[in-house]
Amino acid sequence: MPSKKVAVVVTTAHKGVFFGYGDPSDKATIRIEKARMCVYWSADVKGILGLAANGPSKSSKVGPAVPAITLRDVTSVMEASDDATKAWESQPWA
């Protein structure tokens, strides 16, 4: 039985920060769907964990979604809260 995809924020060794839907694991790669990349967030976000807890703010820069991406050299996979998911889906790009 396939596992349910959940909203996640993923960081990589290459300093990438991504949001999408995938299966959290401790593997070095992850495939996420409806993937977006955060290229900038301001201090009001309160760091990487803030992106998973509250999502990007209006001053953040989040790119458009792509159908899927496979990320390599994963350093963390955080489950995103419902509030964070809504903020990511709003695709802020100030």
C-alpha cells in the first residue's frame, strides 16, 4: 500500500530550500510533487524551521510550482503545518 504524501519543507547540502508533497524519510534523496523553491525569506519568518511552522511571509520569494523534483544531498525533511502549507501555496513573490 503506497504511503500518503505529506506537505514537507526540504533542505539540501547545496543550500536549497523546497516545499512540496512527499514521503518523509532519512534517505539522501527525496522526490516531492508540486514543488516550489524559496529563494529568499526575511527575518520575520524566523529561519528554516519558521518556513515549516508558519510558512513564507509576504516579503519572501517563492517560485512557481513544478510537477515534481527529485532532490539529492538532503539535509533535512520537515513536515509543514497546515498554516505553513497555505502560505507556501499562496506563492509569495514580493
